Amino acid sequence: MFKTILVAIDASEQRQRVLAQSAEIAARFGAALHLVSVRDLAQHWELTAADPTPEIFVALELEAGNLLEDAMQYLEKQGIVPRTHLLDGDAIEQIALLAERLNADLIVIGHRHLSRLRRLVENSVAKGLVARAPCSVMITIDANSRPDSR
């Protein structure tokens, strides 16, 4: 059923859950697993407010590289050797385009529970992918990170 799985990761708390569930699915179906991290500068709206220094871009690249390296090590311990992709641009568009190029059967992504104010500033990549992706999208949710619904 699943031959190619694309796993989108970022620095959110859901990253470990996304990786664990992706590893389980890949192992069950013998699927190839691809990791992607997208440096979406538009999500860092504070960078557009001032003239960003080159050090900011280096720091963002280092952070994304470290995320991919940590995720790759975790998956290799699970017996899965993933391919990694570090992309720049709009996260929704870049993940969808990569899924098309890979002919992915499934995209796995986490969902962060943001306040209404943060939702105004930050796009929901998970929600955007549901509308844009060329394949099925699995959104993992960490129940412990849900805001109090009272």
C-alpha cells in the first residue's frame, strides 16, 4: 500500500511522535522513507522587520541540518535508513512538490496547537498540505500539547 513515505519535520515537540509513527508504518509496509525539513523564512516574520544578518541564515541552516541528522539517527536505530532533503521556501509548496517528485504515497506531519493570535501570523502547514498534497496526508497529534479547551 505505501511504497514511499515523506516525513516533514521541524523543531516542534511532535517531532518524536511523527518519527515513531512514520518508522512503524515504513517497517510494516517495507516503504522507503524520506525526511524533509524546510527553511521557510516567511514563517520567521521577525526577519522581514529588520535587515537580517547572514548569521541568522547560517543559524537556521544549522538548526535544520541538526534536526535532520537527529531524525536520521533515530530512524537508523529503528532499522530504517532514510533519505534526507533540506529545502528553502514556502513549506507547504516545497513539501508538496517534493512529494510529487518522489511519487510519495503518504506525507506524515505533526500538528502544533497554536493560539488564535499565532494562527494569524503563522500558516498551518498541516492544514495547507491537506489541500495541496498529491497524496494522502497523515497528521499526528500529541494530546499532551493541546491547549486547555475550557
